[in-house]
Amino acid sequence: MVSIAGDAETVLHAIAALLDTDAGEAVARASGFVGKNPESIAARRLMARGLRHQGRIAEAEIVELQAVAVGLGRPAVAGAESALAEDRLEDAEQLIRPYLRENPEDAGAALILGTVAERCEAFREAENLYRRAVLLVPAYAEARVALAKLFNTQGRHDEALEMLDAALSRDPSHLTALTHKAALLVKLRRLDDAGVVYRQMLHAHPREARGWMHYGFLLKTVGQRDEAIRAYRKSVAIEPQNGVAWFGMSNLKTLKFEPDEIARMREVIERDGLSDEDRIHLHFALGKALGDDGEHAEAFRHIELGSAIRSAGAPHDPERVHANVLKVEKVFTPDFLAARAGAGSPARDPIFVVSMPRSGSTLVEQILGSHPLIEGTEELHDIERIAAELAPGTPPGGYLDAIGALTPAQLRERGDHYIEATRRHRHTDRPYFTDKMPSNWVFAGLIHLILPNAKIVDVRRHPLGCGFANFAQHYNWGLNFSYDLNHIGRFYADYVRQMAHFDRVLPGRVHRVIYEDLVEDPEQEVRRLLDYLELPFDEACLRFHENKRAVHTPSSEQVRQPINRDGMDRWRAYEPWLDPLKRALGPVLADYPRAPDRWDD
């Protein structure tokens, strides 16, 4: 072995020159240089290139990952990573961009700058930087996961899965890659495949509390109640402060917590350092647990405490909602609707199930999805997207200013677009499908204009039963009105008012299901519903609880049982604390199930 003398740059240049003529010698020289200069990324990169020339791929990948680790320890890179963790994006960029310019083969630095770019919504630059990191170090799983996450947010799901599979082909037990693959498969409703990945993850990482929690969510969704309980209990045994897992257990509505579990939650919620997210979920879980034990005053206190924390970061403006309802009344007049009669898509496929949340809409969807001619899908966001596209950049309700200018052809185009966009959620050849997005009541007029042959089913529950059920339920996103009894009452009243308007200007267009009537006489109400849909009665609709389809709402467990009165009067135990809700409901409460004849603006 001939000695190569000179400064570091000269030595590294000489090693690089050896790669094409004597890869073994280049590897040996690079290895010796690394021994004397362990902080050299360039030498490790040369060593890895030599190993690749020799076909020693696994060894090359190890050395490439060692180069990444060396880079992450450098002050500029470590400082940028710290700034990124604190969301100081400008500081992170000022540190990492010049460093990467001087060290273009540092894959870790490319990943950090890519993350900065993504958070600044420079998505093309982020993708290029992530790809650069992967190209530099193909075994760099973190870079592949970052690229997969970016693809996922852009709806490029196949590319995301390919990238995650590539990461897992090199490291089958990589926790982050397994976590994101399972979550993506759930998002794509490939639930059996997601279950396989969760089991693979938990076999490799049996102490991964969040993995057990998410597996519990999946098992609940597919109706495997006992297995879900076991998964949740494993999660909280490993990580007792995991409020989300405790709440997941409480969302199994038929589960009654053991006394020692309630004691553990009470102990954990008093701990210092608990995150707001975990504390909120623990309050709601304790609200359910203590309510089941008959300790209603303390249960209500926990619901109030959880709601107070949640609402502080999730403001709701009831005046805006009310103003939009008044605007709907002004826009959708009989003359306005008559002038657009016959416009829109002729498609008859969709059955929209609208309601307040916690009103029985999941039950109605499960009943409809059990009919051999109807496919149950889920809560689809497509109508909301169409409304937003009519007036981009405006607050919710902005579409009302734009809808009058749409021509019949444009209305049809929007309706046809909805039909095409929702095909991804349909997996059978059944001619009809449900869209059970409760908040679509806000867009009832838009639905009528773009899909005049679609059916609209409004599911309504007693305002105190519905109102308290919303207050007692923590939602993962949105529904900010539900954390204040006054806001709930006003929202319910606005919903009733808007649907009453369409009953007046489009009589018979909307079919109403009163939840309490459905519980008392299921067959009669199901027959009425199917008559409205112009479909034959089918006994399977009364055996909806035998339907094995996945259900993704808090009511998933209840709709796997025959119709019963369980929970229907739960609110009565809390009536002493519901005065703010009653006041906000106004005449809607006294007139239920009818809508009031007069409204106070």
C-alpha cells in the first residue's frame, strides 16, 4: 500500500482518483483517513463509494449512515436542528443553508433544510432536498419518511407508500416508517393492511404506547371491541399519562371503567408537566367514567374543565354562523331557486345525511348502508371543498356571494365534479351512496343547485340530548362550538332555522328523521325513509348491526348493536347544569320536534 502524503484535501482527492482503478485500495485509504480524522464526512463518503464499487452495498450503507451521524453532531447542523425543533425557521435556515453550500454531500443537512422549506410551504424545494438526501444516502430512512409525509399531504399516496416500503425494505422494524405506513393505510381505508402493519410494529416495539393506542382506534373502527380494549389497556399501562388512550377507551361507549382505572386517571391528571392535549382527553375520559358511576356533579366538572382548555385554543364565533344563516334566507328565495330549476348534474347517486353531530346520523347511515342498493361511505369533505373553491380565500359562507353568478352549465360542472371526486370512496357497484357529513346542512342550498336529484336526509335529535352529547364529546378536529353550552344551543337553533327555511322554499325536498321516533318504531321510520328515497323496503336495514363495514365516528360501537334506548336520556342526569343550553335554544326547545313559527333575529 503506497503512502499518500499531503494536506487533507490532497489526500482525499488522491483517494477519489483510486476509485475507478483500485476500489479496494481506495477503501483502505479512506478507512485509514477516517481512523485519524473521525469527523470527516468526505472520507466516509469516499469509503462508501469504494464499497459500492466492490458490490459491498450493506457495508456502504452503514458507512453512509455514519457520515450522516457525524454531520448531525456539527455545531451548525445541531444548532439548526435545535432551532427547527423550536419552530425558529429563519434561524434554522440561516445556519443550515450556508453549511449545506459548503458541505453538499451532508444528507442530514439536506433533510433539515428540506424540513424548513416544507414548513415555509416551499414544497418543490422541500421535495428536491428530501430527494437529494435519499440519493446521497439511500438507507437514510428518516429522509424517505419525510418525503413520504410530503407526498401524503399532497395526495400522492402511491408514491408515499412506495417510499415507506423502500425504507422498510432496509429496516423492517423502523418505528417511524411503520407508524406512518399504518396511518396512511388507515387513511386509505385499507384497514386489514393497516392491521398487519400495526401488528408488525408492536411485535418489534412491544413497549410503544402510542402504537398500542392507534391499534386500539383501528380495532374499534372495525368492531373488534374486546381486542380494542386490550390494546388501549396496554397503552395506558406503559404510559399512564397518555390521555388520548384513556379517552379512546371511554369512547367505547359500552365500556365501564374499573375502579382502579378511575383512580389511576384521577392520580395522573393531578401531575405537573402533563400536556394540555393529554389533560383535555383525561378530563373527558373521567367525565364519561364518573358519569357511568353516577357521580354526575364531578363528571360534569371534568367535562367543563376539559372544554375550557380546549375552547381557549379553538375559538368559535356564533355571530358569524347566525349571519350566514340569515344570508342563506336572503339568497335562496323561491324566485332564485325557480330561475335555476333544472340546472345542475342529473346524477341521482348521492344520499346526503345531514344533522347536528351526535344526533343519530351514523345510525341512519348504517341502516342505509345495509340496503343492497346503497353503499355507505363516510363523512366526505367534497361539498365543503366545492363551496370553498367558489370563493377562495374568503371565510366560511363566502360562497353565498358567488353562487348567484354561476350559469346552469357551471352548476352542472360542479355537480359532475362532485360525482367524479367521490368515486374514490366507492368500492362496490351499488347505484347509490351515502355522504354522511353532518355539517353539510350548511350547504343544503348548494347541494340542491348542483345535484337537484340527490336526496337529503336530515336527522334530528332532542336538543337537550343532542346538546349535552356534544358537550360531553371531545372531537379530534373542528366543531369548536361544542365546548360551550351557549354556543351549542345557538348552533342548534341556527341549524333548525336554516333547515326550516328550505322546508318552506323547497317543500318535500328534505326528509326528516326524528331520532326518538326511529328508536320507538324502527320499521315504520325505515319504511318512510326508503319511500322518500324511492327504494324498496329491505329487512337488512333492520339488521344494520350485522353490517361489518368500518365505522369511523364516535358512534361506531353503538351501531353494531340493535336499536335501543341506551344513552337517549343520559342528559336528564345533568339537567341541573344545562340552563345555559336551554336559554340559548330559545323556542327551539319548547317546539321540538317542530321548528318555531317565528324567529327573533
